[in-house]
Amino acid sequence: MSVKDRDIKELSEGLAGEVSRFSEAWGIFSKNKLALSGLAIFIAFFMIAVSGFFLTAGEEPLLDPAKVRLSEKLLRPFTSFDVEMVRPEDRPVFGIYLFGTDDLGRDIFARMMQGAWVSLTVGFVAVGISIAIGIIMGGIAGYYGMYRMKFMHLLCMFIFLASGIMYASAENGGAFIMFMAGTVCLLLSVGYYFFYTRRGADIPVFRFMFFETITADSFIMRFVDIMLCFPTFFLILTVIALLPANIYNIMIVIGLTSWMGTTRFIRAEFLSLREQDFVAAARVMGISDFSIIFRHMIPNAIAPVLVSATIGIAGAILTEAGLSFLGFGVPPPHATWGNVLSDGKRFIFDAPWLTFIPGISILVVVLSFNLFGEGLREALNPKLRKR
């Protein structure tokens, strides 16, 4: 075969071997054994959590995590129930206690199954909230960062923030008044802009409310810096202490205190993409900013956010477990891995399985998310592929 024929063959093989970005990323990801093991554990955890929801939900669940059997307390794992002491309706499904029982005779396996669903829900919902806020804030800072904010915008933000703080401190009457005041200011600003400014008219009384202040990028990033100055866990503890203890408040609070990293990622990507040729071409073609952001820029900037979200789920699970361990998490009788661990710490020498089972479960799940996230980062970041 001549040199020319060989070159033509290699070129044709190269063209035929072109793959999509997903296939290329999967090929790199599949070579990372630790990342694959993390993905496998994540899938198993997801299936277990969903199964736990269906098995422990309802008035008569198949696995009852709240069933008390005082005669069966502190039994070791794989211990059979006492036929004479346990009523037929209170007997474990499998005929044995797979993970033993606690000091009230509750089945640890049933409690761990319910706790898996709680951990999965908190992790995904909290990270979903943080990603949504991060994309909005980072997108504004990266795309509209050069525009200066008006005094009315800052006033509306301050009023809405104050109403949220009042609501969190149980001053619902004051929160409603502040919220309505912020809404009125926002409507006035919108009405003034659309019905007067765009028609060439002006109202001197409202003119002072529309003088320019700092840029949107500076305002958002300084707010991010302020949020990063607070110890996140202690801030969550403070807010949780003021709000009623339930799973929804925990998810919202964790999400509202963990959006700063996503904001920085999105802002950095938008600052880079804003100057690219395809964005300039879209502007020249008259495509709206909304379409440019959501159809062209976010799909190209979402890769680091996926990595951050994967690792953020592990952080949210750890935070929820820590709150439940300290008694600020999901209240009884609902079981979480954190309060199962907290209940077992009093019997660490008499019944060590009460501590080891939830502790090792948290360790394995969080480690799997971190390994999966690191593998995803390597697969999606071309700069890390040559290491």
C-alpha cells in the first residue's frame, strides 16, 4: 500500500470514527473504575430509596419503621423474633430483623429504608433549588453584568429580603406588609418604565428612584462574597431553629444556602461564552436574549454545574444527617439516617450496630457521589483528560 493510499485510509477511518460529545465523555468516564463504582452505588442507592418510599409509606406499610416492640429491643442483626412475645401483625416481614432493633424494638432495616428516601429527597430537592438560583444569579451576572442597577431595583430586593427574614422569624404580619410594599414598588417601577419612559414622557417625582447605582455583576458577586463569609452549617442551624421542624423547610434552607458555587460557575462560563462568535451571530440575527441564554449559552455552560450538583447532593445528605443527629432535622416518628445514628450513640458499646449501620451507609453513599462527581468532572473537562 502506498503512502497516499495509507493517508487516505487513515483520514477515512478518522472521519468514520467521529463520535458525539456524549459518546466521547462516556468513553472517558467508563475507563475510570472508581467513577463507575460510584455510579453503580448511586443507582443502587436510588433504587433502594424509591423502594423504601413504597415499602414504608401508607397507614399499613409493609415495613413499619415506627412499630414499637419493647420485648424485642436491642436485638442483634439477623436475629429471629420471639414467637410467644410478638403478635402476628407486629412480626418482621422476613421473619428476622436484618439490621437488628433499637432501644424501642423498632426494626432498624425499616428505619434505614425510610431514611434512604428522606436522604435522596433532601439531596435532590436542595440541590435543585441551589442550581435554579445559581443559574439565574450567575446568568444575570455573566450576561447583564455590565448594566448598572437602578435605585428602585435595590429597594425592591431589600424589601423582599426583609419580608423573608420576618417570615422566618414568625412575624407573619410584618412579613406580609413588607411583601406587599415590595410588590407595590416593583409594580410602580414596571409601570413607570413601560407606560411613561418608553413613550418619551417622564415623571420628576419618580426620577430619583431610577438613578444608576452599581453594576449587576458587582452587586451579585459582592452578595455571593457576603454569603460565603457566613459558616454555612451554623447559618442553617440558626434558620432551622426559627422555622418549624419539617423536611420541606430543611430542603429549602439547604438549597438557599448552597447556591454560591453554582453562581460562580455559571458567571465564569457566561463571561467566556458572551464573547464567542455564535453568540454575536445570534445577536446580529435578532434573536432575543431569552433564546440566546436558554438555547445557546446554558447548554454550553451546564457541564461544570452537573459536576457541582453531583457533589452538592453528597453535601446536602451530610448536612441533613448532621442536622438530624443534633436534633434539628426531620422530627420523629419519621426516620432519617441522622436520627438513627443519634439514637444509637447512647448504646455504642451495648449495641454498636445502631451506630455502625447508619454511619457506614452515610459514608458509602457520600463517597459514591464524590467519586461519581470526580469522574464526571474528568470526562466533561478536556483539560483534565490528559492527566
